[in-house]
Amino acid sequence: MSSPHARPPGRRVIRITLGVVAVGVIASAGALSVSRSTAAEDVSARLTLIAPAGPGGGWDGFAREQQQALRTAGLVGNVQVVNIPGAAGTIGLSTFTTMTGESDTLLITGSGMTGGIALNDSPVGYDDVHPIARFAEDYDVIVVPADSPHTTLEELVDAWAADPGAMPWSGGSAGTIDHLLIAELAQTAGIPPAELTYIPKSGGGEAIQALLNGTVDAVATGYNDVSDQIDSGRVRALAVSSPQELDGIDIPTITSQGYDVEVANWRGVLAAPGVSDDALAQQLQILTDLRESDEWADVLERMKWEDAWLTGPELDAFLDEDMARTQALLTELGL
């Protein structure tokens, strides 16, 4: 698979130094694995899921939903979640690449990590680990304050196009799916993405606070991050990035409003480097059983996630495509 952290010549790159920050988390992550090298290789006995973000974020939520479903379905004897936040997941990824042969540790990944690898010129990428499975997808919504003069996506985009730099947007960290969704919408609407004013936040909660206090005019974030605010009437949802309207949710899609933009926030799982073929097979079987369980079906329905199962060479090809698309959008943004 081609190197996922190669960048086009001449591109300005925002760098985030991983080394100093990673020292502490590498040390603590090592404590997860005392005597593992001598333990019998039975992945189902215990499993650690690393969420490469802080508690309460999307990756953390995904890891904890998997933790609960694995426990309830009886697929793993003991499951714990560890958080290693920072740099759009690349600090967690950098730490994970040092855990050679750790067959009972998995790293949660997704589209935000692709953006982090590309944007931060990360020294490590997907080819330094073993991608196991793409598991699920969820979708972003575009929201404005309840008292916004913009009642439709078209009205918002028309106002944006009139003076692109004067309409600040927010969402997750730079390079995440939130940022890239807004860039794609700009492209489709004929707005130069480089003129986008984007104020990144650590997650959907902070972005919504910026919206409510008037710092920004619009936000792109995951539906689950803002569903309570939508239901309470504090914000108005103008569009969802899914191909079709989500079941039970009365929000029109971006495409149905004349803008050819469909963006999914995918979630997946990585294995550490140096893991044996036998352990990789066990890991894949556990995740396959989880995906086919009633417990996981309940999670998908409750969280409004879509099944997006992908493994093997098809997954490798998808990761290459995702990286290329992300790098192209970041170039359009001047990053």
C-alpha cells in the first residue's frame, strides 16, 4: 500500500510535535502490557481498546460502545478502554507503533486520523500498523443557531458566497471530517476553499458552544454530538451529510438541496505492528463476531450509525483512496 503520510511537493504543512507529548503516554501505555510477552496468545482473554482522543469524543464513544458490546456478547473476558489524545489521533497512533507484538491491544481509528496523518506530516501512518476492519460510518449535520436568519442550506450558502471570509465556521480539529465537509461544500458551491474561515475545536461540544455564544455562524459536527441541542430547539439543523435521510430524523440531506456532497465519518480498528498471523486471525474473528451480534445491531440503531464493514485488500485500497482525497482537500484549503 502506498505511503499514507507522503505529501504533495510545496504544500504548507502545519506540524504538531509528537515526541515530547508522546513520552508520557508511551510510558503509561507500556504499563498496560506487563508480562504480555510471556502470556499465552489468547486474544479473547483480555483486550485493551485505545481511543486516540480524550473522554467524551467520537473515538472514545466508539471504543466504549465496542467495550460494552464485547462484554455483553461474551466475546472477550475482560475489555478496557485507554485514552491517548492529541494531534487528531496521531499521538495515539505514534504510541501504538511502539507496541510491537501486542496482540491484546487494538487502536480505534477513522477519518479524523487520516486528516491528522496528512495535516501533521505524521512520521507514522497506516502502513506502520495492521488495519483490521472498517466497522461503521456516521454522518455530520450542518447547524446554525435557532435565531439564525438562515432557515435553509441554500440561504446559508448564498450568504457565505457573498463574503466567504466573513462567515466563520467551526467543527472538530483542522483536517477532520467536519473541516473537510465544509471544504467540499465550498467547492461545490463555487467558493474557493482557501477563503474559508474555520475555527477548529477539540470536539462537537466546544464547537456548539462557539455557535451559541456567537463566535461562529455555522457548525459541522457529528449528529450525536448535537442531537440534544437540536431536539431542545437551541440550534437549527439545515442538512445531514448522508446519502439518504437518517431513519427517524427529519433533516434533509445536502444532496437533496442541490449540493453534490456526501461525507461519511468512518470508524475502524487497527492492530499493532509485529502481531502474529494467528493473533491477527483471532482479532478479526472477534470483531466479525461482534459485528454480527445482536448487541452491535442495537448499538447501530441507537447511535444512528451505518454498518460499513470492510477488511483485507479492499480496506487497504479504501485507506489509500481516503488519504489521497484528504490530501487533495487540504491542498485546496492551502494547508
